[in-house]
Amino acid sequence: MSEHQHNHEHEEQPEIIIIPDEDGNEVEFEVIMKFEVDNSDARYIMVVPVESDDEEESEVFAFRYEEDGDDIKLFTIDSEEEWDIVEETFNTLMDEMEGQE
């Protein structure tokens, strides 16, 4: 009889996107969440840098995005009103996810 070992830790591969920085260097970001805001066609993506010195306090970046086939176009969130909506939705979703664990 043979033994089978299954590693369940890495079943879901994180989605990685590459975003160029101000200097044109390609930086890898891990997608932690995508969501749509109610009463709007806007879709948002939350990402954290893959290369982070401090795992606990890595900065979360938010962008509005549009999908074009396999490509994702990112747009910065400029208005404070839009940012408030994104932040509130993100926090609500994070609370719900933590409540399920």
C-alpha cells in the first residue's frame, strides 16, 4: 500500500499582477481582493507588494480597474469621496472574512 501526502496549504495560488513604479521598474503585487461597489459599475482591486520587508504591516494599494480580455487596466483613485467608499467596502469585506474563520 502506498502513502499519499497532500499539501493543502498551497491549493490556491495567489493572483500576481505587475505594476510599473514611477521609474518604470516592474513591481509584483499580490491581489488580495476584487470587488464591485453597490450602485456603480466601478470595480476595485486591492493589492499588496510581493516583496515586502515587513509581512505584518505591508501597505495595501487600491485601484479602480477595467478588464479588457486578459488585460487589466488600473486607474488611481483620485477623489476623497471615492476613496471613502472603497475603504469602507474593503473594511466591511475584511470583517466578514475574519468572521468566517
